[in-house]
Amino acid sequence: MAGKKVLIVYAHQEPKSLNGSLKTIAVEELTKQGCSVTVSDLYEMQFEPRSTRKDIIGDLYNPEQFNYGVEAWEAFKNGCLSEDLIEEQRKVREADLVIFQFPLYWFSMPAIMKGWLDRVFVQGFAHNFPQCYETGLLKNKLALLSFTTGGDEGIYSDEGVSGNIRYLLWPMQHGIMHFCGLSILAPHICFAPEYASEEEREQMLTSWVERLKTIWEEEPIKCTAEWYYK
Amino acid sequence: MAGKKVLIVYAHQEPKSLNGSLKTIAVEELTKQGCSVTVSDLYEMQFEPRSTRKDIIGDLYNPEQFNYGVEAWEAFKNGCLSEDLIEEQRKVREADLVIFQFPLYWFSMPAIMKGWLDRVFVQGFAHNFPQCYETGLLKNKLALLSFTTGGDEGIYSDEGVSGNIRYLLWPMQHGIMHFCGLSILAPHICFAPEYASEEEREQMLTSWVERLKTIWEEEPIKCTAEWYYK
């Protein structure tokens, strides 16, 4: 939709991968709609995933005992977070929709993307107890997880060895996105592209573009335990 | 138990933290029992969490299109993984029990520990389809997640806003540990130490040591969906 701003947080090492193509066609389709699209290409940026002392510029709030959560919160309030974090927070603040594009690594995000969340979504910026969940600081924004899997769809079913795929969505969608107040659009999952034919992979790209055409009309999912564990 | 080997994968920036103390007293107690204990202190090691081309020494299997999973698998088979990964795999191979000691970050592990798993538990070493779950390559070893939370226990209950704590254990215990064949001991969780009194924190340390005294007699948990979502 014209005028909307989208941030794509993208974590794949290879531009020629399906993840790379999904990211590229999302940029194309959304730009065509008149959206303003920004991409944080984490591997290309060599984004730092580790939460350390280096994230705080200048003196610590408590130099005797380093507590990352407390220090990042204080640094946020005082404008003393490291440059890379301020820049990522700026992108999130401007965005109406944040799309996370990644290959599933161990039932979750690759470490480089987990580190982006560990370091960017600090207290004061994304939440500020009791401002969490419905009153989280990123309310009025949308989040969407778009990812590829190694295993096929059957593995991630109630009868499959890896259990219903919704089980692994809980920590990411509820524990991170919903906690910070984001409304969540249904995840977009491409199962086992490595075992798919060229035609099936093309179809995966086409489906994503088709979905994006009406993405602004979608209703967020109900983020209750029932959605995950009904 | 005398003769047993334990690896503690530890992720906290501050030695004086409760996580630091939990790690230290575990080393002391297990050593006292005659166990051989190794610690991978991830922040101290400045462990690299990002899965990149640098993990493969020499030529790639497919230089045209970089696929981390495929490349790491081939590199493992050919002894071409980077030194830091070979060293961590050696520690895992020797261990009877692997303890993960960390503060919960976003319903999961800190990125530095997630990256340890992304990079160390590669195909060929930890699993090799169809060798996963009951036949995963790390079978006959034990894993135990020992972590601290920000929120109190009530938040992580069926009625709490963050849902039953078992929901967030699923991706880590089932999706990673069980997938690789590890048997899982019940998690050890210290809720909200930041809001605890000095006496309560002391009690948390004492409870951990008490548990470790009989850790070798414990039965692994039943790693079925029912355990998590009953």
C-alpha cells in the first residue's frame, strides 16, 4: 500500500538461495505498491550477535557488576547505545511492518538474527514493564516470520517427529513479537526447498508475491496459547 | 560420579552474576565427585555465533552457491571445519553430560549460545538423517538446561501471560537436544534472581549443589509432546 514502510530483516549468507530470492521479490513487489522498503542484510552487514560491554558507549551504570539488560536500558535512555543499534532501532521505529526472512536453524532463527533481537529490542525501546504484550512499545506495528525449513511439512505436523510447527512459533511470535506489542501476521513457511523441484521453488516465489499483493488487508492472528496448542 | 566427564557451556558476561556462581559451584561440586569438568565460557572465548564461509577451511563443495548446512557437513567429513569448531566437537564427544548455563533471552538462549549450537552440532557430527531423535549421533549422552529468567514463576504458568515454561523448552530440548539423540535431564530454572533477596539467591545456589549431588541417579524426562503440552 502506497506510503507504508517495511523493514526486512534478512539472514542468509547466499544471495542465490531461496531466502535471497524471497527477500528480493518482496522488495520488488512492495516497492511496486509504493511502499518504502529497507533491508537489514545481517550477514552482509556482518551484524554483531553478541550482547557485550561494547554496546554501551562510555561509562557503565554499574561498573562493579555487568548486567546487560540494565546497562542497555540505561544506555537507551541516555542515548549511549552503540551506533549500529541506534540505526537498527531507527529502522524499526519507522516501519509499519517488519518481515523476518530466514532459514530455520534448530527450531528457531539463526544466531545472527537472534542476536539482532537480543541487542535491538532492548528495554525502553521495545518494552518497558509493565508495558508489554498488549501495551508493548512496538504496538501498531506488524511482524511476519517468513522462513524456510530443512524438513518437509509432514515432519512438522501433530503426527510428525518434530511436532506441530506452531509449537516452535511460540517463543518467536509470542515471546518476542507479541511481548513487544507487535501484531502478528500468519507466518509464511516454505517447507524443504532443498528437496523441491525447480518448478516447485518457482511456485514458492510466486505464492509469496501473491500473498504480498494483499498483505495490507490481512487480519493479524489471535496470539493466544490456543492458537499454538489447540 | 568419579570418572564421568561433564562439559558446561556457559554464556554470561559477568563472573559475579548468579549464572557465573551457578557455573562455578557446579564445577566445584562435580570436581569433588571425581568428575572431569570442562567449561566453554563463550563470552570469555569471544565465541563466534555467525555461521559463515569462514567455518570451512579451503575449497567449498559448491562454490557457485553457498549452502551452510551442506558445506559444514562436507567439511566435517573431510576434517576441514575451522579449529574452534573441531575443538568444541572434541569436548562434546568426550562428555557424558552437557550442561547449558545461561540467562533466558527472549524465551530462548542468548545468541552466542545459539550460535554455538548452530555451528558445533553440524550434520555428520550430531545427527545424520535418518539418524536423529532416538538414533541421533549424540545418544548415550545427557543434556541439562540450567537457566535464569527475568520474570517470576507465575508469569510462566498456564495462567501467566508468558504461558507454561515448558512451551519454550520445546525448541531447545526437543528440537535440538533430543533431535541429536541426547537424553534430557529436567531443566534447572532459577526464576527472577534479580528480584530475589540475598538469602533467596543463596538458596538458589544451595539447591543447585544439592541437585548435582545425586545428578547421576536421575532418570531423563520423557521427551514426548505430552510432556510439554499435556
